[in-house]
Amino acid sequence: MRHLFLWSVKDKQQGASVLAQLASLPEQIPGLKNWAIGEHIGDTPHASGDLRFDYALTCDFEDFDELQSYQNHPAHQAVVDRIMPLYADWAVADLELSPNHEKVAVPAGWSGKHS
């Protein structure tokens, strides 16, 4: 399973604090692997649609149960309770990885062209 989390903060001064609090989770919660977190860089047009997400987190888990354990872990819950009021906007997506997730999996019929 892959967990994707995109967010922006109300006050740019709080961005580093949110990053630091989220970055503390891997050492506190078992089951996390392939963890990456950081600030969006570059000026890719329409990188996040009409919204501008300034930060992203992605992490992988062995299975959905491990993801749920992460979501429900007291350390995760404590961080969420502290930082939720700081968010201007956020989005989450969880997806199941194929056994060969290093290879790109393209949905059938997908052209890659934007409409």
C-alpha cells in the first residue's frame, strides 16, 4: 500500500514545524517503509490543479492493515491533532501497489493526454 498526503498551511511560517512533526513519525511507528517528505519545488503548471499544495508525504506499507495501524497509532494521532488546525487544505490518497511497483502501471485505455 502507498499512502500519499498533500497539504498546504495557512501560515507559511508554520510549514517547517509541520514537516518536522510529520518527519518524527518513522522512528516512532513500526511498519513504515519507503518514507519521503518534503516541500514542493519548481513551478510546474497545474501541478496540483486549482489548488496549490506546498508539501507532500509518501510512504509505503506491506498491506492495508499496516496502513491502518499507522493511521491509528497514538504517535500519528497526536501529531494529527496538533497540526490539523494549521492546514489550509489537504488531500490523501491510498493505493494498492502491484507486486512489481517499481515498473509503471498504466491503466488500460489511458492515453496520458490531458483534456
